[in-house]
Amino acid sequence: MSDDLQIFQNVCPRNCYETCGILSTVENGKLIKVEGNPMHGYTQGRLCAKGYAYTEYVYSPQRLKYPLRQFPRGSGNWQRISWSEALEMIASKMIDLHDLYGSNLACGYNKFTGNIGILHQATEGMFRGLGSHTKTHGDFCLAAGEDGLHYNRGKTQLRDPEEMVNAKAIVLWGVNPARTAVHQWNFINRARDKGAKLLVIDPLFTPTAAQGDIYLQIRPGTDGLLAMAVLKYLQEQGQLDQDYIEENLHGWEAFQSYLKEEVSLEEASLVTGVPLEGIRDLAELYLQSPCATWVGYGLQRYSNGGQTVRGIDALVALTKNQHHEGGGLYYSNFPKLFPETIKNFTRPQGEKDIVERSLDINHFAQEALALKDPPLKLLWIASHNPLSQAQNLQHWQKLFKQLELIVVVDLFMNETTAEADLVLPAATPFEEYDLQSSYWHQWIALNQKAISPYYEARSDLEIARNLTQVLNDHRPNFSSFPYLLTALDWIKGELTPEALNQLEIDSWEDLLQGPRKLKLDKTTDNKQSYSTESGKFQLMSGDAKKSQLPALVRFQEQKITSPYPLRLLTPQSLLRLHSQYRVLTWLDIGQKTTRVELNPQDAEQRELKEKDHVIVFNDRGSCFRKVKINPYLPTGLVVMTQGDSTNQLLAGQSTDMGIRTAGARGAAFYDSWVEVKKK
Ligand SMILES: Nc1nc2c(c(=O)[nH]1)N[C@H]1C(S)=C(S)[C@@H](COP(=O)(O)OP(=O)(O)OC[C@H]3O[C@@H](n4cnc5c(=O)[nH]c(N)nc54)[C@H](O)[C@@H]3O)O[C@H]1N2
Ligand SMILES: Nc1nc2c(c(=O)[nH]1)N[C@H]1C(S)=C(S)[C@@H](COP(=O)(O)OP(=O)(O)OC[C@H]3O[C@@H](n4cnc5c(=O)[nH]c(N)nc54)[C@H](O)[C@@H]3O)O[C@H]1N2
Ligand code: SF4
Ligand SMILES: [Mo]
């Protein structure tokens, strides 16, 4: 290898199941190649197409090079400014607001998951350093299910996805790994090579569904009833082990009478759209222990999402599948290993009367508009493109009018930067150090700085350090964020003795040798011990009741009140990560974003043909699209890609659960209804 060719370890930091390990080749300071890191035991040397496109991403001519100021806001009149001008502008506004209101509460941030690296929590840390401030909490995707599992089990440390190879049957329930978790196929296919059957439950005939031995096309939001019907069938067949159930599950009596009295197989088949034969097929799989059930996020995007997850989880528990390696519930696995001091650092003694006003990410704009004493005046947006991806966009427009300074940190221009006063250019993962864990697999990896930042881009941590320094130069001790600490200082701090022990390494430098897998606590994992009030799996949860939710696991029917007839589904796309990667020519998805997919019958009723220009509308907004007739789509459903202008049609609904674990309910994105008519 020539002297000027170097290999670095990186990690793809997207909000994606996979968190892939990358090997980056750098020649004369330029990233020339990325490939999967074979030392990463889960991703095993592979990336997805988005990952392989990083060399285009890093050097895209569309990348932001310098801090930019837009005046007047929304005019498109951008002016390049220096970092010191930008930081001065922000610091002087923060200090003015502080002097006016007596605290930093008028300053707030809204951040989501553009980059989920631990050091990207520098944004939260920077605001923590200001003492009182306004912040964000909650989660769009998994809040409902996390709560559901909490009520059932008291914890969500579940199966390691690598164990799926040992399953004899695999049920993919509301998850589409052919698009959203491509490397899991390695484990699914290895199980299938040994004879495992694959069953997919989805209202859409997805590429994942196409791989199934059995596909059940379910009506949206009715999965809870399907789970109940399967249990009813198993009970009628005498296939549920009474002794086991009495010993390990709490609330059986009430649940059993619910099954007997309120669940009918024929009615369940009508409501779910799954034929009786499909209910029986599914039940048979649960008897082929170990049966693996992967509950995805698709079925949580409804007002009954949490209760649905409870119901499916009960099916898993009642059929004893989790006791066999490979069986049981696969959902998410957040490692609770790192102290995340960058956002939780200890504040100096003497700082008191601190108020943190926290707003729900799903209703951020409405809640921000309602704030008084003081109102929100400065908003910092990072790792989030709310004007494309959030709900309630009309409230966002209103909020932006009220704000005196909008700062967006991003790598590219998008719907949100278009409305900002200042845009600060962020670094790519190749230009900064970071530490990465996954919410799915169990591998931890170091992300190395492989190249110098592109033009004047800076990492979110660097920006936090720089702004803190400017603030403190103006007003000593204005912020307590430890701005002298470097990225490597923070990383060393995360690797506590306990973390080093769990990773079986001696120091952070050992991570330079490659990613490490967490030692799993096999004893608790295999026993699946429950940390609930009763110490058992709870079919009946007092905690849920206290939160004014149904105590009993059961099907929660959705009450549909919308006057619009078509339910709008807006799933994830293979070559995009939400609103990211749109500008890359290597990942061009052609006309897909301009389409609305309709079932032939729904199209005919509206006298619509393939490629007709239409308006998709409801009381919230309207979008122009072209018709794509999809014969595999059930009636009453339309499909559009998410983001761009689609999200203005969302109804802004919340899921039933989420408060317990995420502090707020999740987003019921798919409880949105529209009509389609010819333009
Ligand atoms: N390529 C790519 N990968 C991604 C992402 C991306 O944007 N692009 N996003 C990442 C993020 S942030 C997330 S949250 C995950 C989400 O990844 P997944 O967990 O796979 O969830 P979704 O893609 O939202 O939905 C999965 C499937 O659920 C189906 N579904 C919708 N409603 C229902 C229902 O009522 N019942 C059932 N049974 N199924 C239903 C949808 O049609 C979809 O096919 O993906 C991550 N991975
Ligand atoms: N209609 C509809 N809407 C949805 C969904 C749906 O199913 N349907 N799914 C939802 C889901 S599951 C999710 S998770 C959300 C995702 O919502 P967002 O988090 O907004 O999604 P992204 O578009 O991935 O990323 C946000 C921005 O972060 C920027 N970014 C990337 N890296 C960095 C960095 O290092 N620093 C900074 N400062 N910025 C960076 C990206 O360029 C991008 O502009 O969308 C939700 N929206
Ligand atoms: S987007 Fe997901 S699958 Fe693709 S490279 Fe990144 S982490 Fe891997
Ligand atoms: Mo998500």
C-alpha cells in the first residue's frame, strides 16, 4: 500500500436498524472508497446502496460549504458569512434574550435522528450548559411499542437479532427488512436454509412479503385482533399450556374470558381481512418452536399501536416461544451501557432554579406556540428536517413566524433550511470522531476521523464547543458546557470500567482494532424474567390502568371519524433514509415521489387511469401527483412516499402509548385520510 493510502474505520450513523461498520480508504486526504467492515459481526462486510454512495455524499456539489445567512427569511437571498460572524450573531441574540427574560428559556432546540452517534448529543449538552432552556423529547417511531412492552414485561431487552438463525419459523409482523434492515436477511436466510418457514403480515405486498412462504394481507390497524384470533384458535385446539401459563403469566383468567366471550374467528377474519386459513397457518407456526416474531414499526403508526404490540407480545409469551434460542420477540435493543455524559454532564454546584421546558417532538410546533413567559424566540434545529418529515406542518409555519432567530445545522439545503435565518454546515461521519451503538444489533464501534472537514463544515460537537466559547467570552460562565473537552475526551469518558468490561477491552484504543459485541447477559435473556409488579408477564397491567389505558391485553378497535375515504400510507423507501440522500445521482428514484398508488377499483370509481394527474387532498392540504395503479393494493388505501410535500396531508394524530418510556405518545402517521380527484 502506498504511503498516502490509509484505511479508517467508520460507522454509518443513520437512524437505521443496521448501523453498519465501514472501512474507508483515503488517498492524499480524499475519501476514495467505502466498503463494509468485515470485522463487524452483524453487518459482516456489507453496506446498503446508501452506504456505498458515501463517496458521492461527502463530495456532493450540493453540500453546504460555509455558514449562510438568509435575509429576509424565506427570500432565497443567501449570503456567505464567516463562522465568527455566525457565532457572534447567535451569541448576541442569546444574551439579549437572556437579559430580556432573565433566563435562557426563550432559546430552544428541536433535534431528531439525522445522525444518532453519541457525540451528536453535543447539541443537547450545549443547551444543558445554558441552564434553563426549552428542549424536545419523545419519539416518532417506537414510543408506542416500547410502552406496550413495558406494560407486559417491564423491560424491552429482547432477542439479539443474530439469534434468528436458530428459529424454525419466522413471523415478520409490520416490518419490511427488504427495505429497512437489509442485513437481517443474512440471518433470516440462514434459518430458511435449515428449513425455517417465513410468514409476512403487511397490508402492502412489499418486497419482504414477496419473499414469504405465506403472506397475510391484513387491514391496517387490525393486527391486535389477528393476534387474539390466533390465541383463540390455539386455546380451542387445547394447545395452550395451562400450568405454564398460570406460573408465568398474570391475568390469565380475565384474558381467557375475554377470548371466550368477545373474540370470534369469523368476525376477526372479516375485520382483519385475513382468511380463516391464514389464521390457522399463523397459529401453526407458533407451535413450531422456536418461532421468532419480529414486530416492526409499521403497525405502531396507529392510534392503537401500543395495544397492538401488547397483543402480539402476548401471543409470543403464551406460546412459550421465548424459552428456546432463536424464538421469542425481536423488537429493539437499546444498549444501556453508556452514561452519555455529553448530554448529562454534572452542572456546576450553585446553579439552581433551573427550568427545562420540554416539548413533545410530535406536537412541537403547537406546544411551542403555546409557550408564554417567555415565548420561544430562538430555535436551533439539528439532525431533523421537520418541514419535510414531521406532522402538523401548518403549526410549524406559524411557529416560524414568531421566532426571532432560526438556526439550522445540516449538510444540505432542504425544506427546513429554506425557512432559516442561519444555516451552519455540518460534517459527515468521515470528518469527525464518534462512538456508535445500534438499537437493533449488539455491536459497538468507533467512528474515526478519516478526512478533514469539507470546506468549512464542522461537527455538531465542534459547533457546540465554538458557540459556548463565544458565549463565555462575552459573559463569563454564561454556559457550563465543558467546551474544552475534545471528541476523544468524551469518547474516553463513555468507556467506563463497566463498559470496557462488557466490551471485553482495556481501553478505547482497542476499538481501533474493530467493532466489539456486547457481552449479553444470557441468564436474564434466556429466562426472560419480567420486571413487572407481579414478577410475571402481565396480560393484566395495573400500571397501564393507572395510565388510563386498557389494563387487559385485548384488541383496541380504531374509531375512524375522518370524512375522507382513503387511508394514506407513507412507508420508508429503499434508497432514502427519510428525507436524506435525495440529492445523490447514484440513488435517483426517478418519478416515485410524484406518484400516488391506488387500487384498480378505487381508481375506477374515481374514473382515474394510470398516469392521470390528480390532486390528493384533505382539510389540511393538497398535493399534485400522478396515478399509479397497483393491483396488489387493498381497496381503501393509497400509498405515497413520505416527506417532500406529502406530510402536509397527515392528520397529526398520536399513538395510544409512549408517555411511560419516551415521555410522549408516538406519531400515528397512518391515521391520515385523503381523497383523490382528477386535476
Ligand atoms: N431504506 C430505509 N431504511 C430505513 C429507513 C428509511 O427511511 N429507509 N428508516 C429507518 C427508521 S427511522 C425506521 S423507524 C425503520 C422502520 O422500519 P420498519 O420497522 O420496517 O417499519 P416501516 O417501514 O415503517 O413499516 C414496515 C411495514 O409495516 C407495514 N404496515 C403499515 N401498517 C401496518 C399494519 O397496520 N399492520 C401491519 N402488519 N403492517 C403494517 C408497512 O406497509 C411496511 O411495509 O426503518 C429504518 N430503516
Ligand atoms: N409521512 C411520514 N412521515 C414520517 C414517517 C412516515 O412513516 N411517514 N416516518 C418518520 C420516522 S420513522 C422518522 S425516524 C422521522 C425522521 O425524521 P428526520 O429525523 O427529520 O429524518 P432525516 O430526513 O433522516 O434527517 C434529518 C436531517 O438530518 C440531517 N443530518 C444528517 N446528519 C447530520 C449531522 O451529523 N448533523 C446535523 N446537524 N444534521 C444532520 C440530514 O441531512 C437531514 O436533513 O420521519 C418521520 N416521518
Ligand atoms: S443506511 Fe443503514 S443499511 Fe445502509 S449503510 Fe447505513 S446503516 Fe447500513
Ligand atoms: Mo423512525
